[in-house]
Amino acid sequence: MVKISPFVKKLKSILNEPANKNLITWDEKKCNLVIIQPEEFSIKILPFYFKHCNFSSFIRQLNIYGFNKIDPNFWVFRHENPSISLFSGFSGIIRKKKLEHGSDISEISTLKRQINALKILNQRMFLFLSKIFDVSLNNYELLEKILKLIQILSKKVSNLK
């Protein structure tokens, strides 16, 4: 049997309380958690279930337990496991694992090497582009000199006629 964390138990209690439906709901069809009125939710619900009324802390906990905000304009969250259901007791909601000492270290070091390689490539690209700019500037100056020479020659040719 999967042990359900205190946060998930409290979340389920909040969602099962009929009086909270105008502030927070669970859309079973879409598997979305919708916080309708965040300010009132923070004042009226959070202090009764948690030791705070900090909305940001609640959102952080949602993120830790796999809920991601899906709408930039509204407080709508979907769990990364699409089969999560309020009826299942949220048994599939577990806290994301922290990096254990030594785990994924090779991935992290690989990413660091790739970042450093990209920084070097970026510097080289900048040098290359500055050289291209210098060459094009020199070509422009040469083009101006050629045009002046053409003008001078055309004047001399017209004077010869």
C-alpha cells in the first residue's frame, strides 16, 4: 500500500469539503486542479490546513508533488501523471525525489561541460562576426575609393572629348 503524504491528504480534504468549491476545485474530466480565488483561498483555507497562509508556499508544494501550472492567466494545474483521480485518493501523487548524493552527477557534469563548450563557441562566433564586420567595412571603404576613382576618370574622359 502506498503511503500518502500529509500534504496530499490535506489537499484531498480541501477538495472534498463542499464549502471550498467556490475557491478551489478538481476537474475530474480534465484532471485539473483549479484555484478560483487565490486571495480568499489563502485567507480562508490555507491557515486551517497548514501553518501558514502563504499562497506561494502552497504552489511550491503543488510543484514538488508533480502539479504544473498549465494556463499562464489562471491558477490551473495538471498533474504530470494523467491518470490521477480524486476518487483514487490521489494515491499516485508522490513527492519528487531530491538528487541523492552521487546520483545524476554524471548528467550534471555533462551539462556543465556542454555549457562551457557553448560559451567557447559563442566567443568564437563573436570573434568571427567581428572579423566579417571588419572585412565588410574595408570592402565598403575600397568601394568608396573605386567610385571616387571612377568619378575622376569619367571627368577626365569627358574633358578629353
